[in-house]
Amino acid sequence: MTGPGAEPVSGPDTERRLSEAMAALAEQVHPAPGAYRTARGEWRRRERRRRLVLALLAAVVLALAVIAGLRLPDSAPDGSGPVFDGDRDPAPTAPAARPGG
């Protein structure tokens, strides 16, 4: 990178110069008092909100599944294949005993 009156930034000492510049910049940065506590509180609020939204979503899905499970079988048209017809005897009969046997 070159600019008016600037040396090109390339060569063997580029990494060292960049490292020194970043270290000097980092020394000037100081966190605000209570920054960790504030950040932690925000993270905990977001986590609680995420869990609440997930619980509500699960409750809605469960409620919809229960409603569908109760309503769909009741809304089937008549004669649409019941489990037991009523025409057949549900218990099979035992074979007749052979005479003399």
C-alpha cells in the first residue's frame, strides 16, 4: 500500500511493524467500569428470552398436534373404513369338536 509520502508496506519487517502498531493501539483501549457485568447481564437476558420463545413454540406445536389429533378422526366421513365393521364377529369361533375323538 502506498500513498503520498508513505513508504510501501512490504518487506521482512512488515509483520513486526504491524504488531507494534496493534500493541500500541491496544494499550490505549480501556474497558468501561462494569462492562463485563453489563455484557453478562445482556447475555443472560438474551438466553432467557431464547428459552422462553423456544418453550412457547414447543407449547404451540404440541397444542396444534393435540387439536389435530382430536379433530381429524372426528371429521372423517361416514363409512370411510372403520377399524371394526360390525358385520363380522370380532372373536373367531373354535373349531367344532370331532365326534368320537
